Amino acid sequence: MSTYVIVEEPGDWPCHADYLLTARTYLQHGVPTTGGRPRIINLCRNLEHLSAGYYCSLLAQARGHHCLPGLQAISQLQPQQPPAKLWRKLQGWLAQQSEDRIRVRAIFGQCEQSELAGLARYYYGLSQLPLQELTLKRGRHGWSVRQQQSLSPLELSTSEKELMLHHAQALVGTGDEEQAAPLYQLAILVDPNDGRASSDALALERFIQAAAAQGIRAEILAPSAIERLPEFDTLWLRSETAVGHYTFEFARRAEQLKMPVIDSSRAILACSNKLYLYELMVRSGVPMPPTMVVTRRGRHHVDELVQRLGLPLMVKVPDGAQGRDLAMASDEQQLARLLDEGLARSALLLVQSRIPAEFDWRIGFLDGSPLFACRRFRPEPGNRIRRRKHPLDMSRIEALPLNEVPERVLQTARRAVHQLGNGLFGVDLRQQGRDCVLLEIIDNPWIRGDIEDREAKDLYERLARAFRQRLENRGQSAAG
């Protein structure tokens, strides 16, 4: 990807550089290169409506160039208040300030006041503005962000100009990669310290190679680097997801930036709650194990549960996936104890009949089509409700070619995933004779080298093509 910095006059930039373009040159002639998808860093003095800077971002969007900031960002400079967690971190420092107004200058998400670094990163990730100033004001009800505005390079101090130059040159790169300039930039969200990452190093390496063949440069992005999202075109979550988790914030932020993301915040919401998924599937006619919803008022109806569902029974806290927060009751005493334990944490529980089987099916789906198939020989659940740290590490997994999966299993899986739309999903099913029931659907399923991909030779190529298609169609639809 060729990167260019746009300024209004050459003297606005601290040094002479081949990557430098004036706004007049860009507006009249575009960029010098034709290979790959150019990235534009718009550092014009003024980004207000109908200014030269505004038109640079406008034409960058029309020309299909990746622009920082984008047109939508500069058209909506009304500061949102940062999340409460970020405010709480600042309260001690703000309480010591004698002034009622503080100005924070953020240069590519960095600022000279270390105490305000988190705030600078947050607003860079949210607005895409490389050079911006935030105005914090103390009012009757405490501090708030009152104003957010773009900065001109001419307004920066010497140290701020050095910071600007450092970050811009890091984005421009050395130029060694120009021979095969990628069309797009993809961020893969991975926490290297998290044992629950959804892909291992081998799988990620194979995907990065497949993405490169599609003109996509993929880069690993750490959870602490959310402010860098505007530098990319699309996002793939490869950490275990949950509502309220950092993965959910990444998905929502990417969607705000109109970036295709797999998987979307809607998919995370749908798959992370067993009650939501149960209601959706039952209304759609997808077979599931016989289930009853238990509230705190009904916690003593143990006899009714056993009479209607039999024994053993699975007790599940709705909020959770990947086999977490479940336990098995083999008798009424265990069931009564599990109901008390679960309802102390959640207002509702799901109680399901346990259908015996040697293994479960895991069918991976991408945009409604089967992607891979595995048989998972899972251990018996315990008789206490507890979160498992590594649920899939507790399973023996056997990959199979898709053509060896029973048609009834594929049909049930296809009907289930159809209710969630496009995306990357893992559908867990249990087969007993000719019957097949859905257990759960996982967003962002595990894909590991020589495990899930063993019998799916085109898995990574299909994933890379899916991202390429989303990127080419992003003007028509949002995330998958």
C-alpha cells in the first residue's frame, strides 16, 4: 500500500519527502502511483466543510483511497464522552488540577501528558483525526470533553512536529514493499498472552499467506492498540469473544468506522447468550434438546423439571458459550443444588435434557456455506457450574471432509446458521440415530493449524476471498 501525506503547502511539513503531496496536486491529479490501494494521510490546515482539506477526504473516498481521517469523521466532530472506565482512571489526576479548562493535543493518538495518553488513544481510534485538540472543562457535575477539533501542522510545537513526523513515516514505511503493494490492510486481533486465542501461530501464518494472494496485507493487532484501527480497512477477531469484552469493543469501533469485521457485534450478542439463541432457534423450527427456562421463583420445582425432562439434566447459565457455565445433574439433589448455585448468579437458567452421544459435531460456516467439519469427543460435564479456561483444549477433535458429514447434520446446521446471516460461525450439533439437535452456535470459532483445517484445504483461501469481497462491497453493506 502506497502512503502519501497531504498538506496545503510544502512548507507545512518539517522536511522534504517523496511521499508529500499538496492538496492542490491531489485534488487535480490524484496520486503518482497506480499499483495497489493508496493510503492518504490528510494533514491539511483546515478540514472544515468546503475547505481544501474537506475536499481531499471527499475525493479520497470517491477514488477508493484509504484516507485518515475519513469524510464521515471530519463531518461529525461532536465529541462523544469517553467510557466511564476511562474517566475513572483520570479522576485522581483531574482532581489535582487548579485550572477549570485543559487542552489535550493528540498526535496520531499520542500526547505529551502521560496521564492523558489513554484519552488521546481513545479519541484517535474513534475519530481517525491524526492531529487533534480536545478541550476538557470542569463543570458543576465534574469534568467533560467539551470540544474536539483538528489541528494544523503549523500549530504544533517542535516536539509535537517530531512526534507527527515519526508516526507519519512509520505509516509510510521504507518503500521496500512497493513491488507487491497490497490493495487492503487487515488487522487480526490477537492477544499473544491469552491461551483462549481462536487461532494458533500456524493457522495465522497460513491465513496471512492466503490474504496476501488476495491483495490484503494482514497484521497482528494487540488488544492495547485499538487506536490503530483507523489505519486498517478490515478486522478479524481471533480472540475469544463476549459482550463487555475488549473484542466486543473492537467490533463496535470497527463498525463505527464502516470497516468490515468478522465477526460483528450482532453475531457476538446473538451467540453469547444461550437463552437468546434458544428462543431464536425454536421460533425458526430448528430442533434443540427439550428445554425449560427456570426463574428464581421456580427454583423449587425440581420434581416438575425431572418429570418433564428426565435425568440427567444440563443446567446452563445463559450468558456464555464454548461449553462454559454448565453442569450436569444426575439426581434431584444435585439438580436442586445447581439451581441454587446458578440462580445466585443469573436471574434465569436453562435446564435441558441430556442426549447421550459419543461425540458432537462442529460444522464451521462462512457466509452460509460449510467451511470445515469436526467430531469433538468432549468429556462429561462436572456437577458444579464453573467457567472453563480452555474449553476446547479439553476435547479430542477429529477433522473430516465435508462430504463425509451426514446430510441430516449439514441440513440442521445450515438451517440454524441461516437465522444469524453472514459471518464465521461454528455450529455444534448432537446426533442420535437419524435425529439431530442443535446444541449451540459459536461466533468466531476456533481454527487451528492441522486441527480444524486438516481436511479443509481451501479454508484460508475462502476466508481471504470473503474479506476481499466485503472490502469491495463495503459501500453497499456493513460488517458480516
